[in-house]
Amino acid sequence: MRDADADAGGSTNCGDSQGDHSCPGGADTAAAPAGGAPPPHASGPGRDATSVARGPGMRPHVFTLSVPFPTPLEAEIARGSLAPDAEPHQRVVGKNLAVSGRILAVRWEAEDCRLLRISVINFLDHLSLVVQTMQHFGPPISR
């Protein structure tokens, strides 16, 4: 869990001026795993939520997070536990989860950096609960 928090390291912060929906420093922000390799990008049914109408020349804010788990099974359990949580602002924030080996990769796209930050923080809260629950009950038993 410490890796996930370290990877997220405040890269979604932006100005909080009223009516301003752009973050200084560019449209793309990302957290990469310690190894430096970018996480695999998720694709799938949730992709529709990210195709919001954009003004000319506007790019969405993008945030990616890679969370390593001890085993591929634990990564799948975490994805299954976190995937049902729908975004409260689905029309302006898109979130995709994918598992590659023992890595849970999450990718957000949003027009509004404050809504992106809220989504990431809420996800990290839920992720923390999932990880604590899995640690409390011990490693999963394969069927």
C-alpha cells in the first residue's frame, strides 16, 4: 500500500480558483511504478465515460497509478472489489482498471482537475480498505 501512496504523491494537485478548471503545468499527470515503466493502459467497457465533449484544443487531464500486489490472484481480487465503485461524475471523470500479472493498473481521464483529484483520493481510500482487509484475512487460497 505504501507503493500506491508513494506513486500517487500529490501529482493531481492544482489551483483552486473559482471557475478555473485547468491545472497549471500541462494536461497530463502520471504516477509510474518505482521501476520507471509506465503501467499498462486499460481498455474496455468503462471507456465510454471518458469520451466527453471537449472544446477545441482542450486535452483531458490523465492520471495513471500502478499498484503491485504479492500475487496475480490478489491483484484480481482487488480489481474485483474496486471495479463496482462507479464514479459519481461519470460524464466528466473516466476510470479504467486492469490487471497485468500482479499489477493493478488504474487510469483516469478528466476535464476538471479538482474532480480528478477527488476521484483519486476516494479510490485510494477504498484501495486502503481492500488491502487492509486482505492483510487481515491472510493470503487467498486458490480454488
